Amino acid sequence: FDVNDFDVRLKVEPLEGRININRLDDLILGSAIKGLFSAMLKRERFENRAFPSALDWIDPDDDPRSEGAERSDYSAEDVAPRNSPFETTDELTFVRGFRDHSSFERIRPMITSFGSGKVYIPAVSDKVLDVFEDVYGPVVRNSLEDIRRNPGRAFAVPSNAISPAALQNLQLLITDVPASWQITVVLTTRNFYAQSRYILVFGDDPVKPK
């Protein structure tokens, strides 16, 4: 829409359509999120140390995992593990294993640092569905594609399609109601361009500028 001489574009996206990197150590969802995140990094050919280094960045201790990286590994740099949740997904670029720009740009649209950690299937991309298929198989992917085409449809797969543990993970992971949204505002004129992103989180801080 137009405001005076400005062309204004507004995009609203449910962030539960992405994989939440701040839920990797969640007591309930952590196992399922780790599976998706690990499969995503393998699919995008990240080095082996990327996954354990991401876990080391957010865990509360300074003891590195096998192939991971903790405070001592960054001693010659002007960064150190946060030992708490990521503030933004861009913070991943400081972590060992995530410093290849082109590789990071491939996963950027698939990850978030906000939200419940559950996944709202109607909003996921094909690449996120690819990751689900890598972890749970093609039968699950077909069911999730059906949900994406028909929002509100219940998740269902044949009882012998996946293990009971995997099914339980999926049932915990999928949500019908997104809890966080990214609002992107773009202003343009012939000689001007500006873009701002805001995160709307229900039940948390009302609006977070990004």
C-alpha cells in the first residue's frame, strides 16, 4: 500500500514454520529439535563440529563436547560462547562450524531463535519438509504435506510407519497455533529503501525489534 510518497510492503510470517535453535537443550522438545537440526546441517554439508559447537555455545558450562568448541577454543578471538540462548540466528555465525557465509545463508530461512520450538506445518518450506523426511521418512513427509495443503487437518500415519518414540516426538513437536511472528516492514521511494523486522511473541515481551 502507499503512504504519501512511500511504497509500503508488510510481510507477516509465523516463526513456528522454522526450526528453533534455542530449543536444542529443551527438556521436552530437545530430542526432536536436535534430530531436525542435525539432519538439516548434514543435508547442507556442514562440518561435523557445527552441531556440537552450537550446543556448547548455549549450554551453561565451559566443558566442550567431542568435536565441539567452548570458551578455551575462542581465546584468540573477540567472541566467547554465550552459555545461554541465542539472541538472534545471526549469532550462529560466531560459532565454530558456521562461519562459511554461503552455507549459513542456505539454512537462514529454516531457523529461528524465537517461539515455542514447536513447528506449525502449514507455514514450513519445502526445505524444512525435506529435513522432516530425512529424520522420519517419506510416509511422514506425505502426511505433513497433506497438513500443509489443508491446515487444521490432524496428523496421522499408519501405526507401523514409524517407531512409537518417533511418533511421540512428532506429536509433541507439531502445533496448531503459532506463538511467534516475524513482521517485516519495507519502505521504498525512487531514492530510498528501508527495512525493519519485528518479532511478536505471544505470552512474552509484546514486540521485539530485530
